[in-house]
Amino acid sequence: MKIIEINEKEYKSFFDSSNYTHFMQCYEWGQASKGKGLTPLYLGLKDNDNLKSVCLCFVKKLPFNLKYYYSPRGPVLDYNDKNLIKDFTVSMKSYLKKNNGIYFKMDPGVVLHTLDENANPLKDGINNEDLHNYLIDLGYKFKGYTKLFEANQPRFTFRIKTNGSMEDIEKNLNKTYLKTIKRSYNYDLEITNEFDADIFYKLMKDIANKDNFNGYPKKFYEAFNEHMAKNGKAKYVTIKIYPDKLLEKAQNELEEINKKLDNKQIPEKKMADTLNIVNRLNKDIEMFSKYKGNKDGLISLILICPIVGNQMWTLYIGNNSLATYTFAVNRSYYEAMKIANEEKCEFLDLFGTCGDPNTKEKNYAGIHEYKRKMGGVYIEFIGEYDLVNKPFINKMLPIMLKIYRKLRRK
């Protein structure tokens, strides 16, 4: 057997018929990632003319014709077939030697454990430690049981089962979370599947500046739309809000209540509830006044959801404060659950959480708790592995890259 570059038709044919897939291994993801400045490489493990596995890699070229390879959530193969895993590994070693590769990195989309709420493995849950041990025996270097977001991809996530009924999905939602979804209907949110890269980039950039992280360039989101969405590999949840209408509605309601208060038409037993409503309406007016002048509506949130086969993910979200106030953020995830259910997906993956629910690092615990309320299964992925071809250079690589980047900046 040997690993060689394969064409688009071969790659797509194998990928679309495989049971071991992830959106980060589809052909279109490789093309979209060119918008990040990455270079995709489509490899296939062949036994004569028979394709046994495919692998989307991103190759980084260095001076002296050196390279290293990274396969996010790959390769695409049957992880229950140890002989196939061994064949792939032996062939990848040969490929690295032939192409002057330093290492091949992979982080398969294989679940190591299903977890309880404290991140402990469930006794009767999924357990793939045998596969982990086998990869070590084959010579892979394990990058560790990371708990936060130190690796290239999240090691933990929540997956909402979506192959039942919406009633089943709603039963697993936190009651408070479900209540906010219901409250979002009071704001007449308009839900569409439209996408505008300029609007999304602005929404995402505002969040990035606020939370101090670096987003991707606009050309990546444009490429994502062109290659993923237009080829059926992504769905959008886009929410438009009409602040002018909501402002007028709140002002009219407040005026009516104030008239009743002035005329002492509110019974004493309802006074406390009425004052709470007045307080809410005043907050509504304050918020909607900030966005006054958008009579045709304002796109305030876009949620990007890759979908491959019977699996769906919530990948990127961009939103403004108006979306947060009207519970459009919570509503968007609920709408994504509905899409996954309609598409008969097995699960909706919330794409990342931490492995320490009580961590004090940044706001990871808060994000974890937010996603936990959506009622998904808490899972741990098997992790990140390196197959090293040039040990000394691999050890020196961080220093070499640091020097190389400094020289390029001069």
C-alpha cells in the first residue's frame, strides 16, 4: 500500500460513502481554508487501485524543502480496523520520508469517553482507550490530555441528539434556557438562511475586539460560503430584528400602562407585576432607541453550521448587543437544532468546551455552563498525535520557526 495525492472526484467519492467523516475532512473545507492562507493536500491510501482511506492535510512548507502536515479530525478511515490503521501509518511514514516531511499531525474525530457533568468517564459510556494505546504502540507521539483549548482542535464538546423528535430535544433543554427561547418570540425575530460575508465579518469582528481574540479574514468567510454552503455542506441561521417596530410597540404599551396607573385602574394585587412590566418596557425602549433608523430591519446575528452526512456543527457565530438582548443568540441555537432534526442528523455538535467545568481560566467555565444548558452529551475526543519522521528537527522546530519569522519581518 502507498499514500499518494488523489483528484477531487476520487476524494469526494470515498468521503461521501464513508461512515467515518467530519466536515474538516471534506474536500470543500480544504478549498475554503485557502481563505485562511492554508494549503490543502488531498491524500489517499491505495492498495493497487483500491482506495482504502482518504486524508485532507494542510501542508506547511519551510526552508530547505522541509514540510510538516496536519490533518484536522482525520484521516477518514475505519478506526475499528487496526490493520488498516497500521497500513495507513506505515504508508504515511514512507510518504514523510519521500517528501522530506518533519511530522504528520492528526486529531481524529473519535470519541475517547462520554463524560458525566464533572468530566469523569461514564462507567457504561464510550471508551476508546484501546485505540489510544494502539496508536502509541504504532509510534505516534501523544500530545497530552489537554483540558482547555491548548490543542489545534477542542478535545471536549457537547453533542445534542437530534434524531428523535423536537419534543425530545426540548425535554433535555435547561428550563431557564427554554424559557428564554420562548421569550424571544415576543420580539418578532425573522429567521432566514441568508448569508452576507460583509455583515458577518463586522459582527464577528465586534465580538473578537470585545473578547480579545483574533478572527479570520473576510476572504475566508467568503470562501466558506462559496465552497461549503453552495455545495450543501453548511447551513446558516440568520436573524433579522426590526428595532423601529419594537420601539414603537414598547412605547405604545408603556403609554397604555401609564394611563391605567394615572387613572388608578391597576388592582393592588397586580401592582408589583405591572411595575416589573414598566421596568422591562423602559429597558426595551432604551435598547431599541440605540438602533433606531433601521426600518427595513437589521441583521443582528449569523450562526454558521457545517453539515456533512448525518452530522451538523455550530461553528462560528457573529452577533451584536441587540441579538443578545432579544435572546436571539439562544434562539439561533434552537433553530440550528430544528434544522439538524429536519435534516435527520444524528447530532448537533456545539464545537468545543473545556474539560474542566470549574476552571478559572478566562471565561471557559461560563461558556461550558452555557452549552451544558442545551442538554447535549458531554464527550472527550481521543486527542492529538504526531508521527515524527525527523526527531531532531522536530525538537528544534519551535526555535527555527521563531527565527524564520523574525527574518521574514525584516
